[in-house]
Amino acid sequence: MSAQINQSRYGVPERTVAVDPGVSAKELSWSASSLTNFEQCPLKFWWSKVAGWREGPSIATAAGTSVHTALEELFTREANERTPEVADQAFAAAIENSRADLIAAQVPIDDVVAKGEASLQMYWQIEDPTTIEVQGVEIKVGPELGELPFVGFVDRLSISATGSMVSDYKTGVAKPKYFGPYFRQQYLYAAALQNEGYDVTEIELLFLGDGRRVRRPVYQAALDRAIGTLQTSSAQATAMATKGEWTARQSALCSWCSFESVCPLRRTRVPVPGSFESDERLAQIPGMVHRAPSANEPIDPAITDDSELF
């Protein structure tokens, strides 16, 4: 575990890490959020997509999941039924359904509730849901994109002045220098929906942390660029899987990463990732779950909303 630490093309420290050969590589499936995870840190991608470890909830992800659930319920109703009371009831039910997991992960439920309620209150300042012509919510797209296994869930598809618009909720605040991965996610969804016959002409992000709405047009070059990044990352991941060596890359998100305590880039004298000793340490982390990844299973974008972590 004494490999040299280098500077990546991102200008941050990174290290090539050999993983336990006993963890067999599986066919890699992709989602928009797993692509972002791979770019941020391939070793974390390996832990979640190959080794089968799933991080437990945090205040941010739990609030984000519950808010998404509430807004999904809101837009399943007829326009005149889309009221704050409906959203609040759905949010409360989502919190109750996640209570056991939050307790197991030692996440303060009152903080989750406070953050989620603030996000919902901000939502009503962004738009009037009774005016939205909804085509679908939580639409599953896939199973392929760019000739690769790909699955995703679109928060909302609605009628716009020029065609259809893909909308995505973010519970954090808008920080333009980090918009790239968010827009790419929506362009991947737009491309997948176009493959299914939808005339998607716009994408938008709704930031529930500060009430900002950001829209962009859909154009072919953006779709091609997003799919090209997916294909490039898939080729890189396949090469790493073949060698059994994955890149650990340092970023601002390391402090929020559940794998930090066993990461060779962040810690010294840690066991080989995937070894019994490493897995034993991970199993002690509250909320961490180990299961074999299934084919074409995406990382749920609703629970990987990192818009407030930057």
C-alpha cells in the first residue's frame, strides 16, 4: 500500500491502489450519478459498484430522499390537488418510513426534518405546481445508452413551450462552478428519453437551498459530449477492473465519504480494499450495508444529491 502519490489531471493527489483479487469484477452498469462518482474517485466507485458496499444515509441525503418523495407524490395528483398539505403529508410519511434506517445510521432525525421542511418551503417560492403540465415523474430510463448498460430515474418530465423539459430537484444551493455534472446528468436523461421517442428540448435544475432555477436548451453537441464522457469513463473502469488496480482520488468530498477510514490515500497502514480486514472495518460503520450489486442497478440519484457538499 506504499504506492506513489501523484497529481491527477484534476490537480489533486491520487494513488493507484491494488484491490483484493478475491473480489470478482462484474459487468459494470452505469447511472448518471455513478458516472459522477467514478470521476470524483474511481476507488469509491469500486467499493460501491463492484464490492457492493452502500453508504448509509446522512442528514443531507435523507432530507433529499424525503423531499423527492414528497414532490413525486405532489405531481401524481391532479393540478388542483397539488397543495402544501399534500407535500407535507408525503414528506412526513417518507421520514417515518426511513426512521429505522436513520436510527441505525445514527442520523439525527430532527435535523433531517428541519432541512427537508426548509427545502419544501423554498420549493413553493420557485414555482406554482398547479401550472405544470406533467408527462411523468420518476420515469425509469434505460437499460442502455451509448451501447452501455445504463439506468436512471428522471425526477419530472413536463410540457414546455418548445417540447418536453427534464427537471431535477437539488436540496443544496446553486454553485455555478459545480454545474457541470448536474447538467450532464440531465443531458444523459434527455438522450435516453429521446431514444424512447420524447421530444426533449430543455433541462432545468431547481435548487431548493436558495430558490434558484437554472435552465439550459438541449442540443446535439451537449448530448454527444455527455454520452462520450460516459463511454470514456466506462473504458477506464474496465481497464482498472482488468488490472485489479483502481485510482483513489482526493477531493472536497473526502471528508463526507464513509470509506475514508479505510482509504489508502487518506489513511496509512490500512488493509487492502476488499480484504476481510477492510470489510470488517467497514461493517462497523453505522448505516453501512454490504450486498452484491445487481446487473443494471443504478445508484439512486435521489439519495446522492451532493449539491450542498461543495
